[in-house]
Amino acid sequence: MIMSTAPLIVGIGGTLRPQSSSERALAVSLEAARAAGARTQLIAGPELSFPPYEFGVPRASNAERYISILRQCDGLIIASPSYHGGIPGLLKNAIDYIEDLARDERPYLTDRGVGLIVCAAGWQAVGVTLTGLRSVVHALRGWPTPLGAGLNTLERGAQAGSEFSDKELWQLGEVGRDVARFAFGSCGSARQTARRMGVQVEGRPGAA
């Protein structure tokens, strides 16, 4: 029996403002993951507007759906703006909900590659927030990809509009491809589950 299951890469981030820089950057990375053969799902902006996280209380329906999707994912991409040198409350609260995966067979973000994107008005804010996100992912037992995408919105200037530069597009693409490559490896949940069941997994040509 052959199970044909491409890994699922989930992207979370953005702000409550539609089509924010971080949400658009996240979409670019997810497109790169999709081009590499993965399935993708974007959860951004208002979709991350949950009640403040509290352990042990009933979950709102949108939070339950979010946790269910994260439970199934084989990789994660997080795109964050920088608010005063840190992760904004909307996104940090969504990340806190990952605590609901603590008692899973794969607790937290175990065996998942996690790509990171930060958009900020200045390199200092980019660096500080990216470092903070890496620390959060480590605490959640995830594997940050070697390259984190840092986008300095001040460098585009008034004439550049909202388009990403070639350098930014390359960074965002690499983040998506790195997460997809990790998921296609031996750590993908679909592959692990299938192997425990004795099922042959049909994957990308040449995939282990």
C-alpha cells in the first residue's frame, strides 16, 4: 500500500492590517514551499485573534481549529513585525497556544523545521526580534532554519512602493524551501507515522 502525502507547511503571522508587509512576506515563503512540493496553509492577521492564552480553559472555536492545523503540520513559518524590538502581542499569543501540543506524541514543535521572517523599520529591530523568535522556537523544541529572513522596510524608500527587492525575494524563498526540505526528510510526521504502520510512503523523487 502506498500513501501519497506531501508534508504540510503552515504559515502564521502578519498583523490585523490586511496585506501587511509581514503577511505578504509569509505568502512568498509559502509559495516557495509549495513549489518545492509541500502543501501549505496560511493563517494570518485576524485569523490569529484569539482570547489571551490561559491553560486549561475551554478554547474558542477559531483557536481549536488553529491548534488542530498545527498538530497536523510538518513545518512552520512564522512572520513577525517588530513592535518596539519584540514580537507583537497578537502573534506571541498565537505562539503561546502551542502549549496545547505539550502532551502530544510530538510535543510542541518537535521534529519540525521552523522558518522565521521579521519585517521592521531598521536593522536593529530586525536583529533583536529575529533573535527573540529563534529563542522562542528553541524553547518549543523546534528547529529554526539556518537562514532567517530580515526585511528592513526603511530601505525600500518612497519610490519602491510595497514590492520586495530581489534580495528579499531570495531570502523569503530560501526560508520556504528550507522548511520544505526539512519536512521532506526523516522528521516529517506523515513519514514517521507511515513507517510505524509499515506503510510505504510515496514522496518526491529521491526523497529519503
